[in-house]
Amino acid sequence: MPSTNELQYEENTSNVTHVQESKVAFSEINQAFLWEFAENFSTYQTGDEFFNSLVQFISDHTQLHYVFLGELVEPDPGQLYIKTFALNAFGNKADNFQYGLPDGPCEQVIMGKLYSYPSNCQQTFPKNKTIAQFNVDGYLGYPLYDVKGNAFGIIVTMHEKPIEDADNISMLLRIVAKRAEFEFERIKHEKILTAAIKDLENKNNELERKNAELASFTYIASHDLQEPLRKITSFTSRILDKDTQNISPSSKDYFNRIQNASVRAQRLINDLLLYSQTNKNDKPFETLKLNKIVDSVIAEMMETIAANQVEISTSDLPELNVIGFQFHQLFTNLIGNALKFRKTGITSQIKITCSIISGDELNDNHTHEGSYYMICVSDNGIGFNNLYGEKIFSVFQRLHAKEDYEGTGIGLTICRKIAENHGGFMSADGKEDEGATFCIYLPTS
């Protein structure tokens, strides 16, 4: 007859063997589930299709009466609910519903814990209406976490009978929950992207509306506004020509001032029209030799150049894909500026040069990649204080009184806009009483 110690040893050995066999079975079930899970969800399903398929898969695998995925919502401040978005009842897809968290196991799950109530669920939570409504005896739940570690949802299995093998099913819920979290994050970012695209569309529509308004303004400025200005100039000229003997010297001065003001207004309107044209999208690019554009501009200004004995030298400029009329305007403005702000008593010289410079050689507090054509227009005129090197590119900004130098203060603004339209930028460098240099930087490729 076996001794007491021998019997105890046999009992312990039997228990260890049983535990080892359970662990092996548990491991085999997990591996089988993982393999089947990967096979079933290797195809790319998204959104409702994914969540409904996931819930159906768990239901088929566990044979439990209820399986659902839910999201934490707060319809009113301080009132938390779970709103299901995928629900399976007795093996079939069911209508979604919403229920309150207090006095139930889901409240414990949302607090960030895996809760397992394999049996006696109604006795454990006697006040919970949802548990009673579904006649639940066994409950297993696991929270869904966002990237910040906050519980935002839940995955739940419920059964009208006690749940057997609860540990195994709880482990499977952990695995499935992680995949559901990934899909939630994807949907959230997709919604953000969709909202951003919608916002961009709205802004594009607004931009189109603004462009239409600008086109309307351009028409009004080019026709309706200029007509009364032309009449003011014309009628004041007639009065001065025909009735000059009957007008006092002070009245003549007033009429001259009226004419000058109307001429300045017309020039301002024309410059504004030109600036608006640099913003249009229908810009015809063509490959042009910049020297030909400069030659054309110099020919148009030849009368002023010759009258003031200005010397202009031009180096070899590149052939680029540009908007022809805009570059014609750019060189017109820059050469015109050099002519306007020349010094008296010396021979005025204007030099147009070109070189290639690397982006990392530029020292303007911006990052520039690649290389650039640096096209500079330099003069030996009155120059300017370099403290205003940026200000002169702003609309309507002038460094000199209009009584001393004519102009509207838009010319250099137009030049910078033209450079930007071609993927480039501009800089200005000046010294008072020594001259100024304006450089256009255009990408070499």
C-alpha cells in the first residue's frame, strides 16, 4: 500500500502535468487564432466593413451570444455613454444602440482595466439596466486606447450563460483590440485629412471669388475710373488754353495742380492694373533670351538715355523660360528707377550683370537649395540707406517725396512679384550718394 508521501507526490505530479497541458493547449489555441485572424484580415477592409467583419469573426470563433465594439461619447457634460458601432447578437449583425456607463462592468473597463466576469454578472451589477436587458450572465471587456494612452472605446463579449475558458478569450480580446485601435487611428487621421481637403476646397472657392472680384475691379479701373480722369485733364487743358488771359495767376496754379493730380491718379491706376496682372494664373511662359528683352527696353527709353548721356552696359544674360511681358516690365522698372534717381554733375552709369550663385552662399536668413542666376541692375545714382532695403519693396512705399521724384511706389513691388512668379526672389542694396543695386535670383533648373 502506497505511503502518504507517495500519494501526495502523485497528486502534485498530476496537478503539474495538468497545468502544463493547459498551457500547451492555451498556446496552441492562441497560435491557431492568430493564424486565422491574420488570414481573415489580410485583405484591406476599412471603416464599418472592417469593424463589422471583426465583430463577426470574434462571434464565430467564441460562439458567445453578444459581441460589440463601442466608442465613449459624452452627449451632455458629465454623462458618459458607450455608443456601439459594430454589434453581433447570436451570430448575426444587429442594430447599434447607446447605453449609460454607471453601475456596470463597462465603467470598470473604460477606467483602463481588463475586466472578466465569467458568471453571475446580474448579481454583481444589480442596478445595471443593460446587463438585465440582455439577460447577461458572463461578461468580458477590454478597453481601446488612443496613441496618448487614453481609453476611448471598448470591445465586449457577453453571454446568457457562464463563459467557459474566460482567460483564453480575454487574451484574444487583447489581440483584436490592438488591431481595432490601429483602424480607429487611421479613420481619425482620414477625417482630419478630409476636413483639411474640404477647407482647402473652400479656400480655393473663396480665392476664385476674389479673383473674379479682382477681374471686375480691373475692368472698372481700366474703363470707368480712367474716363473721368481723362475728362478732368482734357477740360482743365482747354480752360488754360482758351481763357488763360482771364484767369488769375493763382487760379492757373490751381488748374496746374488739378492736372498734375489727375495725371498721378492715372499713373497710379495703371500701376495697380499692372500689379494685378502679375497675379493672374494664365501666364504664357516661353523660352526667351533676356538680352533681347533688355535691348527692347533700352530702345524704348533711348530718348531719355541719350538726353541725359547715360551709359548702359549689359553682360551676357541667360536664355530662360519666362513670361515675356512680365520680364519686359521688370527691366523697364529697374532701368527706369536707375534713370530717375541719377545724380547730377557726373556721367550716369547703369550696369546689368549676371552670374551663378549657390543657394547656401546667400545670406538673407532664408534657406535656398540649388543654384541661382543672379541678375543685377546697378547704378551710381543717389542710392538709399540700406536700412530701407526691404521697405522699398512694399506697396506704395517711397523713400523720396513725390514732389522730388515722380512715381507711385508700386514699381519695385511689381518687380518682386514677377521674380516670385518665376520661382525666384529679389534683394536691394544701396549706399546714400553712391548708388543702388537690385538683384533678381532665378533658379538655374
